[in-house]
Amino acid sequence: MRTSDVERNFGNKTTWEKTFIVHMQKFRKELIKLYEQKKTIDIASTNIINMSYNKIPDEILSDIDTIYIDPPYFKNDCKDSQYFDNYHFLEGFISESWDADIDFSTKHLKLKTTKDNIIENADKMFDDIIEKYGNKNLVISYNTKAFPKVSEIETKLKKVYSNVITTQIDYKYALSKAKSQEVLILALVI
């Protein structure tokens, strides 16, 4: 895809034209710097777990006080979306069975739909998150153009959390013509 001889005019064209080696060297330097900082700054109480909200084992949850969630953004007019419609490249890239998972009948070579990668009801996803993590601080990254609406999420959170703080900034994605606001919602256990 990156080496195809096609005209590119989107916002991150410069990044796409750099080789993977250049990017990997940059990331290596960043990781070394982070490692050096960690040796001098006590950040041992911070753990990063990268997994689906509904798959974090209970034994891990007992030691966690704050959870950051960056759920997929579903369009308002498409309440039943497939996660891989938007994130198929990165998810496929880390899959051990990427070749077998590709749906070759789709234009953009999306991954095949399975019950593991479809969120049939994005609204219910937030209910499940709040039910499972209602005793933890939640930090939710979201977007004003997504379903459910930010105000609906806030209403759900306020039923469980005593302090819900929302802030937003104007944001335009590199591959999108539409303007929207990126939102950060803090739901705090007090």
C-alpha cells in the first residue's frame, strides 16, 4: 500500500513517505528515553494493559484505581457497526492469522466479521463498561460525532459517579473532511 505509485494528498503524506526503518529508529530512541526516565522517576505504580474492556481479568482489576478507555467511534447513523470496519489494518497487522482473516471480497481488504469483533450495540457497550468499572475512576476519550452522544454517556456516568467532568477541543482527523470535537470525560469515584 505504501509503495504503490499513486498520488497522495492527505495530511500525513510526509509520514507515509518515510521508510519503516526511519520510523522504527525514531521509536527506538523514544523507548530508550522513556526507559532512562523510568530509572530516575518513580512510576512503578503505573501499569499499562492493552486489552478489550470486557477481557481484563478480575485479579488485575483489584489493583487498578483508574482506567483509560478509547473506544471505537461509531457513526450516529450506523448504531450497529463492526469494529474492524475502522481499525482493520492495525488489528490485522498484529494478528498471527492475518492472511486467513482477510475478506478479499471487500475493496479495502477488511478483516472478516466474527462475533469477537463486532459491537452490535455501542450504547450497551457503555452500560457494560460502567457496570464493570463503576468502582474505578474512568477516563474516556471520545468524539462528538459518535454514537452514543456525549450527553448520553454523561447521563449514564452520573447515575454511578459523583463527579463527571467533560472537556473538548476542536479536532480534524487527517483523513476526514468533517470537523468535530475530541472529548475527554473524567468519571471520578469520590
